[in-house]
Amino acid sequence: MSGTEVICQEIEVDYMLLDRIINDDFGGNREAMIMMMQAIQHNYRFLPEPALKYLSQTIGVPLTKIYEVATFYASFSLEPKGKHIVQVCTGTACHLKGSYRMVEHICERKGMEPGKTSEDMLLTLETVNCVGACAVAPVVVMDEKYYPKADIKTVNEFLDGLNAQ
Ligand code: FES
């Protein structure tokens, strides 16, 4: 069993918070299921299994259907994510401009793999396809902020900032 699975099983969800999301914010309307899932993910930075089970029971949608949606959309995560998210574009233009070097550098510096979260839960590193800014490749998106013509120095400044927090 991996560490992530252990975390998934141990996470405690706040059922009052879930009630607020499901019933107060969206009136328990199953049509709003995706928005409820987005709100849950916003609060936990991923979709904890107990929260999805509760959502399923409360709005009367089978859990398998909820998991189908959760795995269909790349923006949903079933694994805990770090406090900060770094997305390195590895689309063609960015790859040709050396974005893979930034991926390697982050992995080395944080002892992690692409698509994973660092052990201290501070950082999740994702590789993404074209983010639509090829003219300023390579592009990195860190905590939803775009960094055009990024390089290892750009990444290091961001990572140094995290360590100083
Ligand atoms: S390939 Fe990176 S922005 Fe298009």
C-alpha cells in the first residue's frame, strides 16, 4: 500500500462543510454535481473518498457515476495535492525550448516525480500539454500564475519562496 492510499483512508471530512456545499450552496440539486465536486476539491485540494460517498448518498447519484466524472475531467484529483501546484508545459513548443529541464530540476530538488506530490505535501508537480502561450515558450504555471519564457531560475525563485514561508 502506498503512502497516498494511507492518507486517503485517514482523511477526515467535515460533514457540516459538505452539507453547506451540497445543500446550502447548490440546493441539493444533482444537476449541480460537478460544481459541488469542484467546491469539495477547492476545500480539500482533492476529492476525498468519504466526501464522494456522502455526496452520492445525499444527492442520490451512484458512487460509480461520481467516480466516472472525477476520472473524466483532468482538473479533478483523487489523490491529495500539495499546498502549491507547479505545472510545467511539455507541449511541443515548450519541450523544444527545454521545459523538460525544469521538470528534471524540480524533481531533483524536491526528490519527487512528475505528477506526484512532495513528501512534505508542499508541492505538486504536473506536466501539462500546451497551455496556449506557445509564443512565449517555455511556460510554467505556478499557483495559477503564468510565467512566460521561464527557466530554472524562475522555478528556483518560486521554490525558494516556498521554503521561506
Ligand atoms: S506548447 Fe507550451 S504553451 Fe504551447
